[in-house]
Amino acid sequence: MPSEKPIRRLTDIVNNAQAILLYTAGMDAAAFAEDRKTYDAVEPCLERIREAAAKLGDQAAILVPGQPWHDIRALGNRLRHEYDDISHDRLWGIVL
């Protein structure tokens, strides 16, 4: 079921993406891997982005075409169920 609040969901995505950029400003993959606090701050932002994308459902591709919405929505399962297999490099690759 599509979200009744698509603007709110898009705002949540933008706000969390901006937070990730703020938290990781000036970092490279090595610095990110060494900074536990930043990693721990970025992960819930990605989860909130995933949740907002899930709530948008098919509306996401209509409102903002060209994004990997399926991959974004699938990220939550990986963070929850495969957390011990997600390397810092992989998470950094998502952040970029």
C-alpha cells in the first residue's frame, strides 16, 4: 500500500542522507572503518532511509526515478540478518 505521506517519506530520506554526509565528511574508507561512532551513526540512518523507501513502495520510482529502490529496500534485511557479514567497505560503498 502506497504511503499517505510521500513528501514526509522523501523528507526523511533526504534528512538521513544529509546526516550521513555530515557524519562522514572528510573521511575515506579507512577512516570510516576505524571510527566506530561514525559507523554506528550511519547504520541507523541507512535503516531509516530503507524504511521510508519501503513505505513509499512503488511511489518511490515515480517520485524519484533512476534510483536503486529495490536495493535500498533490501538493505534492511541485510542490516538485520546479515549484520555480521557486512564489512565496513561494503557499508562505505553504500554511503558513497
